[in-house]
Amino acid sequence: DISGLHPSKRDIAMVFQSYALYPNMTVSGNIAFGMEIRGVPKEERAKAIAQVSDMLQIGHLLDRKPSQLSGGQRQRV
């Protein structure tokens, strides 16, 4: 039960229904954004991006912008 914790201490995330990706960032940048804000070291972010992109089979899309992706690809990002 996390209801007694301050929102900043809950360590949770949410997923937007409309795939709210930052259009000016690459797929890699969109995946890394939350970690960057939290101060995760660059090497750790790169490892997480590689792991997630491999799991979701989107490694070949990491340098693309959201406008260059299909709906299904956006959803996986």
C-alpha cells in the first residue's frame, strides 16, 4: 500500500493511452527520458535501453523519431 507515501516517493510510472512520445526526441531519447530526469547514469541508461529495445524488438528503431514510426511501433516505444 503506497497511499500514505508522498507522490514523489511512490516510485511508480504510468503509460499514456495515446502514446505520448516527445516528437523532437528519438526512440532512444524517449525511452531514456524518465531515467535521465531521475539522474540515472548514462551507462546504466544505455544498458536499460538496449535491454528494453531487445525485449520489444525495436532495436532497429532507436534513431528514428516518432513521426517515422507506425502505430504499433509507437505503442511498443
